[in-house]
Amino acid sequence: MAACRFYDNSVIIGHTTCSSSECQSFRSTACNKVLKCGHLCGGIKDESQCLSCLYWCNTADMTSLKQKHDDVCAVCISKLIAAPSIQLTCGHVLHLHCTKGVLAARWPGPRITFGFTLCPICQKAMEHPVLKDYLIPIRALCEEVRRMALTRLTHDGLQDTESIRTPGAPFYQDPAGFAINKYAYYICFKCKQPYFGGVARCEEQDVVENNRQEEFVCVRCSQSQSPICVKHGTDYLEYKCRYCCSLATFYCFGTTHFCDACHTNNTLLTHLPKDQLPKCPAGPVGKQMEGTACPLGIPHPPTGDEFALGCGLCNNMLSF
């Protein structure tokens, strides 16, 4: 009996597929056409044009392909001949199931990023007709995050920052790239929509990885928030620091507001059990203040909880 087409490295490969569940699943998507050279097509079913021979049987194959049958898929590091493959518009070849798996899994970690949509070899956008159903919703999300980031960049007055206007700078004439790199966006656990979660520099810290998925909730879906400003919505709400009775100046990890002092010492505070945090009146960096008068002058939830004070643009805190 001929060897399995997904494992045999002989010159001419037959149609036989072994009984393993993996190879049987590959068989359902593999092209069964025989190329002029005698090899089976290493591509997928129903393509308008077969993938060139991965064995480089002629000069045309060598010209159109950047990889051979015994080169590995850049995703799973197994040989290309071991599964049906597709050639992206950039010219690189990857296994179909690997490419779909990458797009289905999306970004690693809580913060929305779009590096997973790039070819792992050349970093150009992955394009192929068979990936259309995966890429359409991803691109829609990318456009929404891009719009939100540019709006915030303008609000912060950074649309003409040095990194954008200086020739040779990483984001020269690319305000959208700068904004997406600067700001962190997350998917709300409840409404499944993207929301602003603070500056991206804090994403590098381990604390964000310790947050449970259900903690990533946008302002509109949070049950603990004050009523939303009828004029400006949720974009300009002011918050108290989660760890003391001060006005927050930082929003990090998609979950947490800090004052300046608590932000500087956030690693210490975010690892403290809630019952070890100071009670109101609470000073910065876990300091228990004397007396009973809260510096904010208003009732609020216990230290360790998020709390919106009011709309910063209205200059009318707690009036809605």
C-alpha cells in the first residue's frame, strides 16, 4: 500500500491517506489534482489555480514559490507537504489549518493587537480568498479601534507629536499607527465591543495578565458606575483612584484607575488582598489616613473598587 500523502517524501506521491484523524481532516480540504510533473497538488480544493509544485519540478515552480515541500510551515514548524497549504499574496506558503487557527485565536493576551494578521515570515498582511470570512470581522474591528485611537489622539492634542512629524521617526506620517501603539484597547466581556483601557506602556507589566476575563468591562456595561453624562457619554468621566481617596490621573490594564503616586507603586498595590487595603480616608500608596473626613468629600465604594466621580468636561462632578 502506498504511504500516506501527508508523510511520504518520495518523488511521486499517491492519493492514499492514512487512517489518523488528523490526516483524514486534511484529506477533506486537500486538492486531489495531479500536476503535469506527476505530483499531487499540495494546495487546497476548489482553487481557481493550483499551487505550484512544492518539489520545484521546473523553473516556473521555483520562480512562483519561495519555499519547497521540505521547508516548514512558519506557524507549526512541520513540513509544508504534511498538510494542505495556501500561498498568501505576499508569496509565502503556510498550512491552511494553521493560518485559520491563527486568525481564529486572534491576539495573545487581553490587549487588542493585530500582529496576528501578518504573515509570520515577512510581516505583510495575510491575504487569500479562503480567509475572507475570517478577515472581514477582524478588519472591521481594526477600523473601529483605529477610529477610536485617532479620536483620543486628537483629544489629547498629540496629532502633531514629534514621532509623527519627524522624518525617519517610527511613526512618521502615520498618526493611526502611533495612536494604536500608544493606547491600549480591550474587548468588553459583556458587550463584546472594544473600549479604551489606558496607555499601552502599562501593558508590559505582569499585573494585566493576572486579571480575569470578566474584569475587562467597558464603562457602559459596568454595574458599579455612576450614571452616564447625558451630554458627553462615558468618554470624559473622572474617576477616583482605586487604591486611595484621590482623583485618578491614569487608566491602566483596561481595568484600573490610579492617582500618580499609586500608579508609580502599582506593582505593590495590585498584589495586595482587598482586605489589606486602607479604609476611607485612604492616602496614596496604601497609607491609612487619620480621622474620618474623606479628601474627596463624597461617599464612595470601599478602596479597591472602581468609582466614577462625574464628567470632567461638564466641570460638574456628581451632578448627573
